[in-house]
Amino acid sequence: LGDDCLITCTIFADRLKRTGMSVSFCSEIGRSAYDLAGMTEEAFGFSFMMTAIYAVIKPTDQDFKNMLDRAAGGDRIAAKALGNVTPFKKAGLLH
């Protein structure tokens, strides 16, 4: 589940949003899955792995809302592009 969330949050982020889910929520599921599986390093490094995948695929989507969502999910490239702004996460499953 952690690997699926990692791939979905990065490569298929647009498809994820069309289903009504956010990158930040999906990334929390992925982190939790790794943590519950006893994979502490992967859970801790989830945002680093997301950032590495983003650096490889170089998304062309520069929409501000998508950048905020990616930054909230832990993408350090998006956060840096936003001037290291830390977006607040909304409560609830869908946002």
C-alpha cells in the first residue's frame, strides 16, 4: 500500500485529484502503511522519496493549488517553488 500511494501521489497525482482525493491525504496513507509494516525508514523518508520521483518526472503542472497540495504532501521541490511556504492541511478525508 505504501508503494502504491507513493506512485499515485507522484506519477498519477492528476488522476488522484479527479477522484476527489488529495495528494496530502494519500501521502499520509502511504506513510502510515509503511509505519504499520514496521518500515520506519520508508515512513520517515516518504516525502524524500516523493521529491526524488518529482525530480525525475519533472511535472509541468505549475498550477498554484496543485503546488500547494504537493507541498502539503511533503514534496520539497514544490515547497521551495512556493518560497518554502508550509500549507495547512484541512481536517477530513476529502479536501
